[in-house]
Amino acid sequence: MPKKITFVTGNPRKIEEAAAVLRNYDIVVETLQFDIDEIQHHNPL
């Protein structure tokens, strides 16, 4: 029975990439989509 991980993202490319990698480890990627603003930090510390 494969393990499952849930990705919360609106970026389908992230899901595709994660699923491709995790498939090798018998992990299934599930998705949840939320319409939220991502905080971006442009000022390096």
C-alpha cells in the first residue's frame, strides 16, 4: 500500500515534479488547492 503526501499549492508544475520523484518511493501525491496569497521576501537577511 503506497504512502500518501498532500501538497497544498496552486502550481500544477510543482505537483507534477513532486509526483514524478516520489513515485520512485511508492508515495502518492494528493493535492489541495487554496486561493491564498503567498508571502514573498525579496530582502536578503
